[in-house]
Amino acid sequence: MVRSYANYLLGVNPTWAADLQRILSIPKKKSRQNIVEYLSKEEINLILESPDDSTWIGQRDRVLLLVMYNTGGRASEIADLKVSNVTLDPKGKIRLFGKMRQERSLPLFKNTVKLLRQWIRKNGLHGEDSLFPNNRGVAITRFVITNRLSVAVSDATKKCPALKRKNISPHTIRHTTAMHLLQSGVDIATVSMWMGHEHLDTTQIYAKANLEMKEKALSKLQEPNNKGFRFKPSDSLLAFLEDL
């Protein structure tokens, strides 16, 4: 709060720069960061396949969850999506509007394009219609997204009991997308842009979590029983020692 106000004053009166820089140079208090919780590819696939596609709600939820994972979008960004935000050509893409209405365009999986095309056509959606409406045709809310995800997780838990130990929210899906991108070799700067982060520092939590995961995996491996190198002095060193 104080730093934000100092930056504001710096813009109001640059002559105060010397005093304000003293405030801005005060190191930020370090806070303990929680470990990022994310899902394995097997776990996310079970969740994505859980909705019953024989029902209207199940069909919507299947497309909804796939778009969430594909984009890593925030629940609010997904809830606000309109049909006009989607381009369904062979190289499909979708536009998300994040904080401060910052726009980012993201590519879509071929399967996401296929399901979206079927969903839009079947429901006669177009233009400014909500991409994911409720049964009254009104855009769903973040609360509804959280609720429908909980239902999908509950169903997936029947096949994967380990999911019961995880607290899975829409943000968990977002974390999962970022981690899977990173683990696939996507550079941290691209992941940052994909997630719509304002600062690269925000994305570093995924790099740290990925490193911790690798260290944990390494700790489970049994180290090879290699013997150390045996020192063998040269003839010149032996001769030098004998002359002492």
C-alpha cells in the first residue's frame, strides 16, 4: 500500500524523487509461498471425461472444463466468454479478457475446436451470446463453474481415489495448465504470457514447483555405488617427496 502510494506521488511531483526512492528501496517483506497444487495428466483427463454427455448440462460441462484446461483461464474469464470470442477455423483460437480488460489470444486443441463447434451449432449460439449459458440462457457465474467442477471431480474420484485428498478448484486447473506447459518444455516467458500474468515473477512459482518435483523424484532413486577416484602420485612427485 505504502509503495503504491509512493509510486503515485512520484508521478505527481518528480521533485520528491530523492525522498520517495528511499521508501521504494525498502526491501519487501518476504512471505511464505504455498506450494502450487496441480493435477497429473491422468487426473485431469479423468475429470475432463467425467461429465455425462448424454445430458445438456453434461455436454456443456465437457466443453467448459476442456476450455478451462486448454486456456488456463481464470474462472471469471471463462464465465465472461461470448461466442464472438472464439474463432473455429482449423487453427482455432480464443480471446480471454483478464484483469483491467487486458486481452490475450490463445490457440485451441483440435478437440476443443471440434467440441466447441458442435456445442455452438447444436444450441444455435452466435455473436454476443454467452458461450457457456445456464438452462435459462444466461451466462454462468464463477460460483456455477466451481460447483460443476466439484461434481466432475466427485465422479472422477470413483476411478481415482487419490483425488479425494486434493482440494481442487478452478484455480487448480489453471495451475495444472501452467505446470503442464512448463513440463512440456515451453519457456517461462511464454507461460507467463499464456497465463496473463502482469509480471514474470508471478510465473516463477511454477518453475520452483517443477524443480521441487524433480528433486523429489531424484530422492527416490537409489544412488549408484560408484567408488571414488584413487589418487596415484606421479613419479616426479614421489621423487620430490623422497628428497625431503
